[in-house]
Amino acid sequence: MGQIWPATVAGLVFGSIYALMALGYTLIYRVLNVINFAHAESFMVGTFGTLFAARWLGILPGPDSVRDGAGAVVALGVVLVAAVVFAAAASAALELAVFGPLRRRGGGPAPTMIAALGASLFLQEVFGLWRGRDLEPFPRLLEHTPLFTVFGVGVSAVHIVVVVVALLVALGADRFVNSTQLGAAIRATAQDRDTATLMGINTGRVILLTFVVAGVTAGVGATLFMTVYENTYYFIGFVIGIKSFTAALLGGMGNVRGAILGGYLVGVMENYGAIAFGAEWKDTVVVAVLVLVLLVRPTGVLGTRLQTVRV
């Protein structure tokens, strides 16, 4: 029981990253009804964006890399912009090079998902050959020492930044989809692409925009991940992608708020599972809970059939 609160704090930090990644999966599924298995590689590309930006700023791993005050804000801002640009560009490239051409040639969900898997492996190998297979360290931009304690658990600046930024971006994405004209176009395209086209919506541009938004959330998640774990490599997106996909399923694939909820549920559950059964079982606990939830509610916790979504 003494490990509950530390596990909860760690779960919220992990869950923040999963929630942002799950948003990307659920947005693309919402408009195309297919799973973008290469979304994890947008995250991976975003982590390298932070790495390149930090080196461009002349910030290298070591005790002198920690920033405070305005220096920390500038450094985090630059690496965040770089990660978002890299990840959004990678996600848009997937739509332009893989999903779009297949869709225009009549490719169904199964060929598209297989192509997405191929694109995922391709990007992994490209970065593996380019950057090597070893971990590349990222400088510590924020101090990890606790600023205060909650129920005896130290909370650092990194914890606060990760949770606050993730919530702001997640809530912003939810508002974008549900309260803006472009969001209405996304919802209309998701509900009936042919009818949306007849109503004058350029569904091709809407789908590309959706990939860009998914890439933006992946880039933010990549930046937050790097501030906590401070390393990356070509395969970094694999496990994150699996757990984020699980979060999207748990919350309800196609439901933005469900993706956010699912991310935090997965983050907390895996840490509770590590306490109860050992660290080696935490992934198994997450999958077991997912199966139990889907047996009771196949559409996920907040899932809704796309045909019943109001535009």
C-alpha cells in the first residue's frame, strides 16, 4: 500500500504520453476507419526532432544541460517546436505516400493497415541505418529533484510540465474536433465521406489535416517523453505505440475523450499491476483489463458507433 501514491504519480506521467499518442490513433481511425500502425514512428521521428534541436542549441548531455527560468522555457519551446514539425511532417508524409494513393486506388482497410505496418518497419530501418541501433542520450533540460511532496511522494518540475502540457494539448484537441469549423469537417468526413464531399467539403484536405493534427500530438508526446527518459533510438516508438493503441481501444476507438481517458487508465493500471504482480507483469495486466472491458463493452469505455455521432 505504501507504493500506491508513487505508482499513481508515475502512472499519470506515463498516462499523459499515452493519451497524446492515443489521440493520434483515434483521430485517424475516425476519418478512415483504419488503424495507422505507423503512428508510433511519427512519435519516434519526433524524439529525434528534439534531439537535433537540442544539439542545434548547443545543449549536450551532462550536468551543465539543466536550465532554469527563461532558459528552460526557451529550450523546451525550441525542442517542442522541432518535435512537432518533425512528427507532423512524418505523419503527413504517410498520408501522401501510403494512405492517400491506396485510398484513391480503392484499397480497403486490410491492405491499408498492411501498408501501414510496412511503412512502420521501413521508417524503423531507415533510422536504424542512419542513426545506429544504440540509445542516443538527450540532455536534462529540467531538474528532476522534487519541488514538493504529495502524500509523501516527491513531485518534480518534470512531472508538472508533462501532466499540465499533456492535458492542455489533449483538451485543445478535443475542443478543436468538437467546437471548430475544421473539426466539424472532420466529424462530417468521419460520418459519411461521400455525403461530406457532396456538401462541398474537400475530404482529401480534411484527411491530410487529420494526419497533421495526429502528428502534432505525437510530437508533443515525444517531447514530454524525452524530458522524462532522456534518450531515444530507432525502435523507441514500438512499446509506446502498442500501449497507446491499447489506450485508444480501452477508451473507445474513434472517441477523442475516450482516448484521453484510456491513456491515463493504461498509465495508472500498468503501475498498479507492477505493484501487485511485479514489473514483468505490468503489460499483461493492461491487456487483461482491456479484454475484460471489451467483453463487457466492445466499443470501449466511452466508445460510440460512428454512425450515431452527431455532426
